[in-house]
Amino acid sequence: MAPRTFILASRASQLAQIQTNSVTAELEAKFPPEAETSPRFATSFMTTAGDRNQSQALYLLGGKALWTKDLEVALKEGKVDMLVHSLKDVPTTLPDGCMLGAILEREDPVDSLVVKAGKDWKSLEELPAGSVVGTSSVRRVAQLRRNFPQFKFLDVRGNLNTRLAKLDAPDGPYAALILARSGMVRNGMGDRLTADIPPPTLFHAVSQGALAIEIRSDDDAALELCKILTHRKTQWSCVAERACLRVLEGGCSVPVGVSTHLDLDGGELELTGCVTSLDGAKHVQHTLKEKVGSVEDAEAVGVRLAKILIETGAGAILSDINKDREQRIVDAEAAEAGKETVVEA
């Protein structure tokens, strides 16, 4: 009987392909293709809804399913076998029949500053007042507004090459961008990083820097492969963060930031979470440090942290944010309807 070929799929962006090819290479290293009994691996890349809509701000587009739904349809239909995701883009609740089979070792999750080519600024503090800072993340904008009210923040979409081209354009508005260090490094662009922006200035996104493999829940063979890829420290940390986000009911465009430190030898997890209002005026932050002995323990810490945040003001902040988003969506739909009416006339 011929060995099974597992098809690994992801978004078609350059970074997603790099990440998928790296996972494929790791699997092939563990199961050399020259061995007759080794499983075979192939790749498939597709454009998702989030990739197709580059005009609207992520804040108004909805949740993380923008990046995963089309891929999950192919997975459930059996067209592909393993989805390679940036875990920060994966909803905290998966569709029926799907599961996270593996969470791989995490890159540094910190956010970083990238300044316009030719400029010698070395930090956020050195940017002139009135500088335009580009980011598509309301989490970053909300937190940075607390400490840098002198800046203007402008949405920027597209893959990393596109964003950097917009940054470096001589007539472009951006003085700098805020990007995830992990994506820049994986894309071979680490030389463009100007400075990291660690907590407490900027708490990173949930699961930032980690890759995950999503599979069908009934695919035992794929699950066995995933077990080989899973990095336990990253898994426990990200499960805790995702549990916190799930209880907060935050999507990818909600200003929830985290920072995690896990000592597996000592069995101690320190998890910090924060929620910030869009204007940066309100900020709720709390840290839990607890003993953990399993991935379930880590998840429970995340749940407890979220409940504390909600009780101490995060619930009200998130409620206001959801109302703001709903109103902006209504306004955008009304504006679009107005354009159609003019055309019809």
C-alpha cells in the first residue's frame, strides 16, 4: 500500500508560504522521503477573504475567520489535510470537526518599530511630534496612544512587501510602521527592524509569534504527525492566552494584549492581560502567577485572568468598542448604499 500524501495548506501570501514550507521541511526531516514507508507531503496555497479585501480596516471587517474560513472549508471537504496558520489569526473557537493538532515553537512575540528608509530615528521616542505611524491593529493603536498621544495612527494593509513599499514611498504619509518581529524575521526582513517595543509599553497579541496546525478531528494519522511538531512550552503559553481571549470574546481587531512567562521546570505560569479603549484613555491590566502541571491548568489560568479583567473594567471597555464597531459598520453600509443610489440615478 502506497504511503499517504498529506496536503499542507495555507494562505497564498509570501509569509504564509514560507511558514508552510518550513513546516513541510520539518516533517520531511523526520520522515525522509527516500524511505518507502514515510508519508509524503505536498502544499496548497489559496487566497482568503481577508486577503481579497484590502480596502477596509480590519476593525470593521469582523473576526479572525476572515483568514481561516476558506481554508477550513477545503479541510472539511477533504481537499487538504493540514492547515498551517499564524496562531494569532485563528479564532479561539474552531468549527465542528476541526481541531488544533499542533502548536509549534514560538518566535519572539514582541512588536517592533520599522522606520522609513533613510531616516535615522532609533525609537518611538525619537519620532517627531505629528508623525504618522502605520498599523492595521487597534490593539497597537490603543496601547500606543496612552504613551504617545503626539502621533497620528493610520491603517496600513497588504503583505509585508506592500507595507514596506508604502512606508518607504517618498511621498507616502508614514514615518514608521509597527509590525510583529516574528513575521519580519521569518520573511528574511530582520535587517529592517529598528527597535522592539516590549511590555509594558506594548503588550503583544494573543499567540503572536506561534504557528499552529489545524486538522480534522477524526484524522488520527494527521494528529500523530502533529504530536511530533508540538512544542510544549509554547503550547501551554498560547492555550492560556487563547483561553483569556475566548472569555473576553475579543476578535483579531479588539485591543487585548498579553505577556506570558512559563517556567516548565518550576511549573509556574505568569500571565498578564490588558484591555485598552480605542482612544487609549482607559486601560485595565492584571497579572496572575500560578502553579501549573498540565495544559488544562494553563487554560484555567487564562480563564481566571479574563474574568478578573472583566470584573475590573474590561467588560465595559469591550462593550463600548462593540457598540462603536456596530455604528461604524452601519455608517459604512449607509455610505455605500448612497453611492449605489447615485449610480442608479
